[in-house]
Amino acid sequence: MKSRRFQLTPEAQQDIREAWRLVRRRDGKERADALKNRILGFIVSLNELAEIGTRHEEFRPGFRSSGVPGLRTVSVFFVVSSDMVTVVGVSYLDRNVLDRLEERESYEAWFNREANRAIAKADAGGPFVPHDEVMARSKSRIKADRKG
């Protein structure tokens, strides 16, 4: 098993705080602390168990999710690289983290990912779209955006 460093994004930290607050209001501080400790314990274990969970390569390379053992209502979303596990979101009570992750992603990150994906397809002999067609599609999208 390879050991990796791990980090939590500010958004993931906020997700954990929100879950803690919700449980504290409903069930008290002791239960909220137990929830937080279980989540953080699982996250720390990802440095050696990063290959667990469900892959979501359609979002980004190395992206995975996993439920937290013993907590049916918590899922952790993380990105695995060769030496790092980055926790990008924690879902509690079915909050839709995937939609928020797409919103969190910067335009630059999206552009770079899409450009790299297109280059890889072209290098693999995939479908090639001529420049004129790209420009025509772009103009039609701009017109549609202005109307809508």
C-alpha cells in the first residue's frame, strides 16, 4: 500500500463544519463531535487506502467518492494523485456535492481539462472537428445565449 499525503480543501472543511452544526442542533454536541471524528478518521485513512471508493473519471482524473464506514449518510469526495489525496467535498444527508464541485471548479481548470481531453482524443486519432465548424458552432451558441 502506498502512503500519500492528504489535504482538505476549504470547501470540504466547510462541509464538515455544516454537518457538525446540523447534528449539534438536532442531537447535541457529543453526537456532533462523534460524527466529525468519524469523518476525519476516515479521511486520514485515505492516505493509505486511496484506491477505495467509486471512480468518477468523468469529472476529473483521479476523482473518487466513498461512503464513510458506520455512517450511512456521509460520503467523501476526493482526488487521488501519485503522492496526494485531496478531499474536495463531504456530503451529509444526501446534499449534492457533485453539483457544487462543478460550480467550485474555476474556468481555467475547466478549460485546461477540456483542452487536454481534446488533445488526447486527437492524438489517439479520434474525431477531428475542423476550425470552420468550431467557429460556426460558437457563433450559434453566442446567438442562442443572447436570445435566451
